Amino acid sequence: MNGSPSRILNRGNVIRAGLLIWLTLVYMALWGDLSVGNLLAGLVIATVVMVALPLPTLPGTGHFNPLPLVELAVVSSYYALESSFQVAWLAVRPAPTPVSGVLRVNLSTRSDLVLVLCTDLLNLIPGTMVLEIDRQRCVVYVHVLDVSSDHAVDKFYRTTRRLERLLVDAFERPVRKTPPPEVNR
């Protein structure tokens, strides 16, 4: 046997096994029946899906930090609830409709994963919708429901910066700051 345990238990195989298990569980949940037949059928269908529709490989330069991820879940849930109430108030208040507009957000991430997750979070917040993503320049154009005041625009940018910072902290490696070269005199 020429396959050592370290060659069998590598990152790629662990991810594939997790995906296989996840797809099987989704299949079983959709059928709503925990039977051996559904388990076997789910495994077969999950395998076919994984072979026929492989996911693109992501560069392995990232990392995972769970503490900022927990904070991100709490903060994004708060923002979603807060903006839901704001959208509801804007719908029922006895005033004209608010001024809406498209704002450009320059993101500072180096990761495609963080860029996509940030735009997904922005889309989940009621009153905002990502219209365009410029991947090369890391710029996102977002339609915002209420841009009637400088305070509302500043609040949107603060929210976006906080979400991006938490995503970067959770999924990117910290940037090592190199000290300036020493000058010999």
C-alpha cells in the first residue's frame, strides 16, 4: 500500500468529504425521510454532482479565524434587523419617499472570497442591492434606499467598512509589515 495517511488525509480530500456529506444531508432533508435508501441515493447523487459539476479551486492562501466570524454573525444580524425596521418605517411613515442612490464602495480586500462574501452580506441588508462588482479594482456599486442626508451615507459606509473588516479578520491572513531597511552610515 503506497498511500500514506498524510497523503490520504489532506486538505482537498477533507473538503471533498465534507461536501459529499453536506450534499447527502441536503438531499435527505429535501426528501424529509431518514432511511437507508435515501442515504444511499443521496450519496450517489452527491457523487454525481461533485463529478459532473466540480467547484473551482480557491487559492490556499487564506485562513479561518472563528472569533471575528462569530462577531460578524452577530453584527450582520443586527444590521439586517435594524435596516428591516428602517425600511418598514420608510414604507409607512407619512412623508414622501426617501432619496435613493448608487454609492461606490472601494474595498481593501485581497481575496475574491471576501469580496463575494461582502457583496452577499450587503445584499442581505434590506434597502441595499449590489449592482456591479469591479473585481480588478475591488470596487462595488451599491443601490442604497436612503441617501437623503450625509448622516445616512456615512452610516452606510461605516456599516460596509465594519463588515469588510470582520470578513478580512475572519478569512484573510494578516499582512506582515516589514520594517524599513536599515541605513548604514
